[in-house]
Amino acid sequence: MGSDAMANLVELRNVFKIYSEGLESEVRALDGVSLTVQRGEFVAIVGQSGSGKSTMMNVLGCLDIPTRGDYFLEGTDVRELTDKELSRIRNKEIGFIFQQYNLIQTLTVLENVELPLI
Ligand SMILES: Nc1ncnc2c1ncn2[C@@H]1O[C@H](COP(=O)(O)OP(=O)(O)OP(=O)(O)O)[C@@H](O)[C@H]1O
Ligand SMILES: [Mg+2]
């Protein structure tokens, strides 16, 4: 990860996520979001349905990339990371509980929890 020990844990700079850009159906799910989170901070993101919370979480979790803007994770520009490095971060650094659960139906609850540990 980034070499600067004092770097923000999470830093979004002017991040946009725009679906169907330029079309009449354009949706600005993220419209210039800037956010910093420091190590040890406990943060809740609240807002009405459709305000872009899941879109932002997907960017923070390296599951989606912004249309425009910068995302630094521990000081590292995530665009500079390879697929392999992103996979490692998703596996080791970021814990996600999805809104749509994303569980494997054929496994028990315990097996679903165990799966990432294997
Ligand atoms: N893949 C997509 N294609 C087009 N529009 C999308 C897509 N994903 C999300 N949106 C739109 O982006 C906006 C933000 O959606 P998002 O799911 O991030 O909101 P949310 O704050 O998580 O809402 P909720 O509280 O209902 O979970 C909404 O207008 C949604 O319809
Ligand atoms: Mg959501």
C-alpha cells in the first residue's frame, strides 16, 4: 500500500459516477463527492433511497470505478493497482455486507461466512 503512514485511509476527490452520460436518461449517482476518512474513524453514510450510497460504497470497495475523479486508498491511487492487487484488497482489506446479500444459496450461513477465510 502507500508508503505515507500518515495518509488518509480513504480519500475521494471530486468523484463522479454518471450512468448513460449525455443521454436524456443520464443519472448522476455521484456528483462531485469529496470525502476523507482517517484510520480509526467510524463513519456512517446516510441519505434517501437513490442518493448514491451503494454507488459510493462500490467505489470505496474497489468493486466499481468512478466516471471521473480520484480515489486514494491509504495514499495509493487505486487506478495504479493491477487486477491482482485489487483482488487482494477486496479479499484482505475490505469487509462488505451487501444490500442484496450476495450469499451462495447452496451453502449454510456458517459456510457462507467461512468461504472468504479459505
Ligand atoms: N447500473 C446502474 N445503471 C443506471 N443507474 C443506476 C445504476 N445503479 C444505480 N443507478 C442509479 O443511481 C442512483 C443511485 O443509486 P444507489 O443504488 O447508489 O442509491 P442508494 O443510496 O444506495 O439507494 P438505496 O437506499 O435504495 O439503497 C439511483 O438513481 C439509481 O437508480
Ligand atoms: Mg443502496
